[in-house]
Amino acid sequence: MSDKDYLAWPFFEPRHAALEQALDAWVAQHIAHGHAQDVDAACRQLVRQLGEGGWLRHAIGGTAYGGAGDSIDTRAICLIRETLARHNGLADFAFAMQGLGSGAISLFGSDDNRAAYLPRVARGEAIAAFALSEPQAGSDVAAMQCAAVRDGDDYVLNGEKTWISNGGIADFYVVFARTGEQPGARGISAFIVDADAPGLVITERIQVIAPHPLARLQFTDCRVPAGKRLGEAGQGFKVAMATLDVFRTSVAAAALGFARRALEEAMQRATQRQMFGQVLADFQLTQARLADMATGIDTSALLTYRAAWQRDQGRKVTKEAAMAKLHATETAQQVIDAALQMFGGLGVVSGQVVETLYREIRALRIYEGATEVQQLIIARELLKET
């Protein structure tokens, strides 16, 4: 919608509004809505475009390594994801994965590793990926089976990862593997693994409802220099959670962008579609639905940017980020479904904006912590406060 009064909310500084306005104009000129036929090629191109446009500088931390600031500005990445999602879901994906895939390097990498990887990520010259999930270890990270054994100056990795975004096109992966210092989640470490490392094979490309690059990875005696470990041995769970903590709120922002675009499409449809001698918007049923959609979107925005602002103040946001992701993704699903319903049969025609949004939103209720996991996190944090 043209009304962007939310940019004047006290969560933001003038630079945030300027960033959103500049990106919105840039995306309108450079990136079209819709799904590409060759998703790998489109994703590579989008990463290059976002790098050349200077937008990927916001996805990494450290001005010395090409970042926009010394640390990642959560409000900035949320506004960027919301804006990109409103225009093109794959563009949002490309930006998000550059941030998530390299986030552990920004937060925990040595100076050498930061210098080797982050500038290329910021320029769009290297594609990043975050390899945490396994066939039996998604939400339950402690069930991880992929193992890394120290052997002199190297670690030797064996095991598999799945549902890995950018799998098959990434230039490097941040991989989490069990190193066994302690039982459960406290015996995991994080490593940078280059895509051409001997012993790393892409065993399956996974096709999903909204076309994104996804793959299953297999590690067989894959050697990784100990210098490419991120953080201390056994701190991998901390590395993963800290990285997700930065980007989880931005998932809510992406959902918000999808929902805003759906409401735009619904408003246009409702005011133009002739039915029974009037337009669709004249029906009270339609008006009630539009009111619910707008209210849900504003509620999601308030939760999202509260969490983003709070994190940028250096405060803990575990509960607030979970609330934002839960509400924004679930609400966006409802908003997009309602918008599609207003389009009738046209809404399920492949390539229509609302049909594309319908496919894009579904995964957001699952990845980076499914809705049910967010509920557990919120309840756990509440119980800690009692």
C-alpha cells in the first residue's frame, strides 16, 4: 500500500525510512514479481544484483569486511526483507540466505575467516548457506548425528544435512556437527566448509511448493581445517542460536511483506470486480474481511519491529522474536488466503500474484522454527519469568 506511516513509528530512525524508500524504488526498477523457470540461475543473478546494488552490505556485520555497520542492524534487515518480499519472494530468499548463511561468520568468525568470506558475500560474489537440519534433527537440534572428529590440524566430517537452502549453488556452507565435548546440544561445533571440499556431495535437489534452491548434502571423510571452526569446540549450538536470533525476526518481516502485497492485490480486486450490480468492496462481508486483514498486518508489524528495535538496543529478544515470527507468519497465511478467495478461480491460476504469494508463505510457518516451536519458546520464556 502507498501509505507508509509505519516508517514514522518510534522504532525507526530517519535512516531506516530512507533505506526502505531507496530499496523500494530500486526493486521496482530492477526486479520483477513472479517465479523464474531456472531457479538456480535466477537466484545467482539476484545475489549479484543485490550485491551490486549495495543491499547485501546490510546482511553482514563489520565495516572492515564490507558491512554497512559494525554489527547487523536488525531493523534494517527487517525492512529490506519486508520490501523485497512485497516485490519478489526469491529476492527476499536470496538476501536472507546471504545473511543467515554468513551470520555465524559475522558473529563468531576469526579475523582471517571474516576477511576471506564476508566481503565476497557483501558484493554478491559468493553464495552462503546454513547447514543445520538433518533428516532426524530439524526442530530438535540435540538429535544431530552428523559428526566431526579432530584429526591433527583438521576435523573430519561424516553425515548428512537436508533442507539446506542454497544447497547446490552455494560457494560455502556453515555446517554444524557433533564433536562430542558434552552430551546433547552442548557437544556440537560449527565449521565453514567450502562447496568444493573433497568428501562433500550434493545427493539430492529438493523441489518444494515455492521454487527455491534446496538440497541434501552428504559428508564422507570431508576434511575441514581446524581454523575454519567458528567459536570454541562444543559451542555450535550457541553459534546456531545466536545466528537464528538475529534473523528470526526478519522471517516475520518477510511474512509481513507478503501480507502487505496480498492486501494491495485484494484492495484492487475488491474495488474493481463487478458483482450483482456493485463492486465486491460494497459487500459488508468483503469489508469485514479487509478490516481483519489490515488489523492483522498492523499487529504483525508492531510485534516485528518491536523485536527488531529491542534487539538493536542490545536486549534479549527470545520471546519477542518468537511472538513476531509466530503471529506474522500465521497472519500472513490467513491474509493471503483471504486475498486469493476474493480472486475466485483467477486466484489459483499459475503465475497470478496471489497464487505466487500463496505458495511463498507456506514454508515460513515451518523454517527457522515452526509455529509450534515458537509457542514452546514463548511459554518457556514466560515460565522463566514467574
